Amino acid sequence: MATTGVMRPGHVQVRVLDMDESIHFYGNVLGLVETGRDAAGRVYFKAWDEHDHHSVILRQADSAGMDFIGFKVRDRATLEKLDADLQAYGVKTERIAAGDLLETGERVRFVIPTGHTVELYAEKTCVGNSQSNTNPDPWTAEAEHGMAPIRFDHALLYGPDIDGNLKLFTEVLGFYLVERVLLEDGKSLLAIFISCGHKAHDLAFVRHPEPNKLHHISFLLQSWEKVLRAADLMSMNRVPIDIGPTRHGITRGATIYAFDPSGNRFETFAQGYETYPDYPTKTWTFEEVGTGIFYHDRQLNERFLSVVT
Amino acid sequence: MATTGVMRPGHVQVRVLDMDESIHFYGNVLGLVETGRDAAGRVYFKAWDEHDHHSVILRQADSAGMDFIGFKVRDRATLEKLDADLQAYGVKTERIAAGDLLETGERVRFVIPTGHTVELYAEKTCVGNSQSNTNPDPWTAEAEHGMAPIRFDHALLYGPDIDGNLKLFTEVLGFYLVERVLLEDGKSLLAIFISCGHKAHDLAFVRHPEPNKLHHISFLLQSWEKVLRAADLMSMNRVPIDIGPTRHGITRGATIYAFDPSGNRFETFAQGYETYPDYPTKTWTFEEVGTGIFYHDRQLNERFLSVVT
Amino acid sequence: MATTGVMRPGHVQVRVLDMDESIHFYGNVLGLVETGRDAAGRVYFKAWDEHDHHSVILRQADSAGMDFIGFKVRDRATLEKLDADLQAYGVKTERIAAGDLLETGERVRFVIPTGHTVELYAEKTCVGNSQSNTNPDPWTAEAEHGMAPIRFDHALLYGPDIDGNLKLFTEVLGFYLVERVLLEDGKSLLAIFISCGHKAHDLAFVRHPEPNKLHHISFLLQSWEKVLRAADLMSMNRVPIDIGPTRHGITRGATIYAFDPSGNRFETFAQGYETYPDYPTKTWTFEEVGTGIFYHDRQLNERFLSVVT
Amino acid sequence: MATTGVMRPGHVQVRVLDMDESIHFYGNVLGLVETGRDAAGRVYFKAWDEHDHHSVILRQADSAGMDFIGFKVRDRATLEKLDADLQAYGVKTERIAAGDLLETGERVRFVIPTGHTVELYAEKTCVGNSQSNTNPDPWTAEAEHGMAPIRFDHALLYGPDIDGNLKLFTEVLGFYLVERVLLEDGKSLLAIFISCGHKAHDLAFVRHPEPNKLHHISFLLQSWEKVLRAADLMSMNRVPIDIGPTRHGITRGATIYAFDPSGNRFETFAQGYETYPDYPTKTWTFEEVGTGIFYHDRQLNERFLSVVT
């Protein structure tokens, strides 16, 4: 079977400071579709063109940040095998019962070397992308409600031991290294961009002293023109833009970074390239890291390295 | 490992009537990069952003059409396993020695139920996408030489037994059915679009009385604006356009069909969606097949069903 | 004063067969903004980014077509002068009282050599483009309601004596000839594209045996991506598309022709070039008229020359 | 006649520090077409789609900046009339003989209240836009050589007495005020954007203590995608980007500011709106000037107000 193991990032649970404000932001400004609320007060969203029940879960808390990120695996047998592989590798795993997240099967949860909580799951109710699977139109009205991303795409996480992450994700979970940024010594890793499929990144890590930090969660738009539209909507809605519209050298994405009302950074981007595991890894030297991150400015802004949640 | 088995369509060998004219067309008008010529007189091309040595091979012949399409598999062990699986399934396979195609390892060749010749291979020299893998720019001058597709993307083939193809590709080769078109009876298949990864189609088949026919080979462009640019270049170079720019309902691609100097149809397209094997299959009813194929015109043109090579 | 005389096409009155259906079409599918209805049952619309009260007036009638097209002139003195100039040239003019069209001043009406009724007027209430003139955003929600053109842009009219029109519009009304198409004899005019400002055409005529016919009224979109969006919306709403998305050679517009529910052809287009009266006139020979009209197909379709209202 | 008086900005003479480096920059990176060199060592360029002999003249000097900006008027009689009108208004004018600039007729030169030198001229040789005026294609290879703007579009100039400029340009030269920015007092002008045709600005001024300063000269691109392409080319060629890609609130342009090798700021932009003299003037309050200038960031950067040449 050509697609096996881990398929894609399937959900992320984000902490927000004010739920009402956040529901408005994620639903009407970012333009996700609300799909449910649970007994714990969590609110569930999906991008309009996603089929599974949810990809973003909001939880009200005293501090912003990410609780966990979950990856959907190919099937139940894969989940069991990967759990066993993780344990064999020395990772302690925990089972979260089906139903803990709405419409979601049992999850295997573990902490990765950078301190982030990661989950695997095989089952989530397919609720469809808001249209029939018979003779569908290419898009619906929801594709123009707010920024209206196509999908939750990836996350960039900050923490100290990204070498440990790289080893875990490539040796146990079937990811491969697409791009990397080196430190001044020309050997140590500053950042890694890893994929479990064709995307230039399904997950990325930057070396950072503090563990378990979120740099941004990312949403895919259809085109560079939709990136301009998103930037316009951000300004209309007084969303603080970090940087952009601009281009990443790394992964080639055409992008904006901005902040949700709680200070969590998010990205809306388009383009980028598709890759395969037999393609050569791309390397960015320390001197060119600015160009790699912000291709047009060719220098990092202070916020990129310091503001995380 | 997340990406296993068959990875992607890696090459297609096309018959052309006049090699000089075709070299000019594929190199300067379509805008592929010539990478070699072999003792048999075949000429090899790749798209600028592809890494492997070639994806299109031209062979001079008395009639146009496709000799074979080849898929790259994950590694040598996969090649052996799939060969064994094919034989176990009852498909007769043949080995083509490494080096028969330039810079290409051993190939496993077989004929599929629609009469087309398909190959699997695990090795082809990585020649790179015309730039360094260290601190690369997002594109190079080659990205603007002719229509300059990013990659050879897929092929649409015509033949009688597409049910047999569907069974073979899904049960043995790990593909899955992304979209399908039904005949008047609401049950029989008129067309199938199958994927071995995230693409909405890596291969497609339409039911047709004559076996082993080529409808089109397809090349991916970066954006809808590049589709307009391609159409303009076609007109500047007197390339006969079949239809487009337009939209497909099926796979959502924004597209042009046109003909190479030998009468082989090719497609240049952008957009479309990405998919996963757990997504629901989309179905087009016979009454809406026109909308499925040409979303804007909502009817087939006569050529779509009749002109093949 | 740099802009004097005739400024722009300001309104067109179109005959429709069913008013309710047409109100839905022009308001929700094409996406104009309804601004009023008068005692005669006429319904008024403007494009979202237009400032004057209306640019399209619908009148219910037994046959489709155009009643008249009106051009806004710089001021009241210009209106008087042009009326006098027209009469001096031998054109009989008529005054239509202020208020006959809602929010519109007195109009000078006359019939041009091709039999079409043309009007000049200096005053129409400025109702604004749906947002404040203080600190405005670049667009509003109305910019995404239906196809949402930016403005009524021009019309293409069919009739016999286009030479007479050319003389009248250039010698009396200050237009200039931007592009022209010649007949087989290499001298006679098949079509003319004339401008009163920077637009590649504010008005165009094609030679045709029957007088006073409408080929299409045209609406400007923001971008080629909006042209694709418009084509998608046409298909979603079962609007019959004549041709497109495609490119015009003449004026370079990226375009779609389609039909309103009464059979009146309309165009939604983007791009094209801007011009000035000192620029050289472009000429299309009869052999290349197909390329001039439909740049990608390089041949006329039968409908272009025969279907008018 | 609908277009009279001043037609458009026709040329700008820019001082550069190193001519060889500048020829490479303007010719290969910005992508203008070199059209001549004169005895004084000046080098002439035009945008690919412009018809007149030149629009940008480079002069080697010890300091960067703009020598003068010239506007083409409708004809010789207009030139004489405007000269007389200027003198009657109290502006001292000077005649520069035909031939002083290559292929250019006599010029009327004067200094405006902000200290800038402005010229009017009626004649410049039409050299064409690099293709035939018979059956032309929509673009040529030159449209993809460097950033390849369509035209020199406007300039933004800095100086103290912008009120004097506004009066001169609107009362004598036929311009009209399209947008304005107010100072803290809600009455005084910080900036004005004026047009002599349909463009949202043919010229703009910002109040600044020092006279005769250049903020930027501006070049029009075809689309927002071409803006991204320009930004990519800037980075590939190590052109210092000031800001962008971003959006202006004022005029709605989608834009990049960057610097030529001598430190002269230039703009490459697309979109924006078209206007007419009867449209209402748009006003930006002092609190929203940041949003007006840089719509996405909603704040000025320090350079916008301080770096001029």
C-alpha cells in the first residue's frame, strides 16, 4: 500500500484566553467551520474542505499555547503497531479513550524530546466537506467565509532537543527530513522540516531553550491571491500581522504570520512545493537563515526567534 | 514508513513522428529540460523542478501514442515485492535491464487489462532541479523557459477493461479510487481516477473500445496565472488547443488540453485538490459527466471521447 | 483640464423577458447592487465599486436587447456644447428630462449611424461605493457577492454603418480609434474599438447587416483569478457560457462571454491594457480576426458573428 | 476631445552613482529596455509595453535623486497654452530645445512650490512596444526579462509646500485630487495624490521640511502574482527591499518598495483602482495614516518618512 503509517496532522488543541472572542475569530475571521462543543467546554472546528469532524480544538485556559497535536494514521492496525514501535523505542505511551475528543477514536499519546505532546489516532468521523460526494462543485460558499483555509496544514514547534525529535520521527514514525537549517558550527541543527507524505512539511521544529512551545499552527490557502485576501481581512479585522505577505525560502511557501486574540501565532500560506522521500534534503547555512525564513527581507525579525506560546 | 510502495508516475515514453520538431516543442515550447539522448535515438527530458534524470522520453515512430508509463517505487525491496505480488495475482512480468533507459535501474514491466504497458522501477539518477540543495532560490530561469511545468503529473489512458485496471491497481499496487464516473446504468464505470499518494490522480482511465490508447499526459503548472501564460504561449507557437483554459469538475484542476506536433494530447494544469486514502470517493453520474470533465461548458466536446493516440 | 468631454460609459438600459428572474440574476449571480426601482417598473443596479447611482437599468419587454447606452460627460457646459456640436454635425438630438431615470439629470439622446440610441448626461447622484470616503478599506463584502464586477465597462454593438459611427465618435465626441479589424479587402472595417479615455475600449462596433443590435455588455473584474471564480459561479448557477475563460487578442482582455436569462450576452473580464490617444492604432487583418477575437482558439465560433439581441 | 491637456507622466531623470551598475540594474534586474545613450552620457530606458522612446533617463552624479519629471501633453498647441497659463499664474518657465533629450521635442520646464523641477512636452518619437501594430501578441519575451514593468507609472515627491503644488496642479495643469492625508489638526495636508486621467495617482506629494526630494518612482506590474515574482527577483539579485509585498490603503495598490543601487527608492505595484474627476476625494485621518500607507501593517515604518534622495 502506497500510503501507510502516519498520514497527516489531523488535529491540534490550542489554548485560548477568552472563548467567545476566540470562537468569533476562528469561525468568522479565520473562517473555519464550527462542528461541535463538548462537555468540557471545548469548541471544535474544521477547514471547509476537510472531511474529518475537526482539525482545531479550542480550550479556554489561563495561558495560550498548544496542548497537543494529533496525527491520523492509516488504520487501527497501524495505530497498534506504531504504539508498540514507540514503546520498543523507549517512548512511554498513554491511551486516551475513544470519545474523549468528539467523534474521535482511541488515541495513543506520548511526549516527544522537545516536550510537546503528540497523539496518534486512526478513527475520526468523516462529516464531509460541506457538499455532496456526488457531482460536487469545486467550492462552496464556505470557501469565502473569512480567510477560509483549505486545511490545517502543519505546526512549527520550539524546544531544546530537536535532534531527539528528528530521530524519533524518522526512525519510528516514518517521517523524512525535507529541509534543515544549520547553526554556526555548520553541523548542529537549528531547525528541521519533516514530512510524512508529499507536503514539504507536516511538522517542523526550531531549537529553543524552553520546551513545549508553539511557534505557529499553519493553514493552507488556495493561491497567492488568497494570501492577499487573507492579509486584507486581517487588517479589516484588526488582526495583528507578524510578517507578510512574503515568501519563505524554506519550503517556498507564500505566507503571512499573524496572531490569534490570545497571542498564538498562526500562518496562512499558499504554494510551496511537493516532495517525496527520495528527494535530496535541502540545507540552509546559518548565514542564510534569514533568507531561508523570510526570503524577501533576507533577515529574521526579532519576533520569529523569541515570541512563542 | 509513511510513504511506501509505489511513489509516483516517474516517466512516460511517447512516440513522435518527427524528432527534430518534437525536440523543439518539448524543449522550447512546453519548456522541459533535455537531459540526454541514447543510442536508440531516444531523447530524454525532465521538468525543471524534478530531481530525477528524466520524466519524458521521446521515441520517433510511424504513429503517435504512448509506449509505456513507469512508476517509481520506494526502494529495491519494494520492487521485488511488487513483482512477486503481480505474479501471484496472475500478471506476467518482464525485467528490463538497468541502463536500457539512461540513468535508470532495472524495471519490472507488465501489461495491464486495458492493454497499456506499465513499468515499476526503484532507481534513477538524481540530477537535481537545476540549483544547489544548499540555500536554494524558490525558482530558476528554467521556470520561465516555455510553459515550464513543475513536473510530469499523470496520464489519462483509454481502453476497454477499466474494471480490471481498478482491481489490479488497488489490490496489488496500493492505489485508491479518488473519483469515478458512472455509465447510464448507474453502476458500470465510465472512468476512474486513482492515486498512490496525495494527488487527486496519479493515473486515470476511461472506458473505450480500443485497447492501449493515450488520451493525454499531464504536466503541473504553479498557478492559474501560469495556465493563462501557457495558453498564450500555445497561441504564440501555433499549438493546437483542444479546450481551455477551463476547470475540471473532477479533481478541480484548472486546465488546458492541447496537442503536441505528432497529435499526442497533453495537459497543462494547476490547482486541483490533495487527497488521502481515507477520504470518500467522489462519484459523477452519467448525466453530469460533461460538468465533471469540463466544469464551465458542462458538456463534453466530441474530441474528448474520440481523439486518442 | 486633462479629462474633458465624454468621460465614460455610465449606463446601459437592457431589455429582459422576466423581471423577477433577471433581478435575481443581475443582483445575486452577476452580483450587482440594486439601487432603485421606478414607476415604470425599471430596476436599477450599480457595480459595487461604482459611485454613481446606477449603471445598469433593466426593463421588462417582449424581446431582449439594449434600449440605449449613456455616457457621462464632464459637466453641464460640456453637455450643452456636445449637443450643439452634434446638431452642427447633422445629428438630430432629443432632450430627456431630468428624473426620467432615477437620480439622473437631463439627457441628450440621439441615434448613431448603426441605429443604436446613445445618450449623454452630466449629472447622476453619487451614492458612493458602499463604504466611507474616510479611511476606506480596499474592498467590502459586496466585492464577493456573486461575480461582483468592479464596474460596467463597455459595450460591443452590431450594425451596418460602423464607418459613420467612427466618424461621429472621433470627430464630434472626442473618442479615438484604439484597434480595428479589416475585411478581406484589407481596407474596409469589420470592427472598431474606440476609447474616450485610457481604457482600450469604452465602446466597440462590428459591421453587421441588421441595425441596432447588442453583442454584449461588459463588466470588469479585478484579476484573472476572479475570471475563474466568475466561470465557476456561472456553472454553479447554470449560466450558459458562450466562450471562456480565454484571452482576447484585441485589447488583451482575459474574458468570459455568457448569456443572461433573456439571452443578452454579457462579458466578465480582467486585465487588458491602458492606452492614450497618441498611441498607434492596432490593426487586425481579416485572416487573423479569429486570433484577434479569441486569442487561444485562433478562430471565431459561429455564435460570435450571429447571436445578437 | 475627451483627453486633453496633460496626458501622463512621460519621463523621469534619475541621478545614479555608478552608471555601469545602474545600467545592469535598470536593464536586467528591473527589466526596462535600453533605447539610447546621449553625448552627455545619459542612458535611456523604456518599459516594454510603452510606445514612446523613453521614460527613465539615468544621469551619473555624486548624489542620488531626481533631476526632473516630465509630463506629456496632448499636442503642441496644448504645450503653448499651458506655458502661457503657467506664466499667467506666476510660474517662471524655461524652454529646453528639442533634441536635448533624445527623440524628444521642445520642453517647458518650471519649478513647483516643493522645489521639484517639472517639464511638459508634446513630442517624443514613438518607437513602439517591441512588436508589430498588426496582429500583435498580448506580450513578448521582454515582458519576462527582469521584473519587466508595463510602464513608468508615477512618482511620490517630498517637499514643504504641498498646498502650493495642489493649487498649481489642479488650477493650472488640470489635475484633480484623488486622495489626501490630513495632519493631526484634521485640516492641514500631510499628503496628496493627484491624477490627470483615470489613474488613482499620476503624481503624489508628502509634506517634508526639505525641498526637492524624491521618495520613489513607481512602475506598474500586470498582477499580484507579478508582484511576488518581482519580490523573488529582488531577493535573487540582492536588491534591498524597503517593504512588501503588501497593500496600500491609499490607492489600493499591491506593492513593493525597494532601492536601486544608488539608494533611490522605487516601487513595483499592481492593481489599485481607476478613477474619474467626478468621483469623491478620499480622506485619510492622521490616526489612520499608517493603515493608509501600509494597509496590512497599519503603521508606518521609520524609513517611509525619513529616507529620501
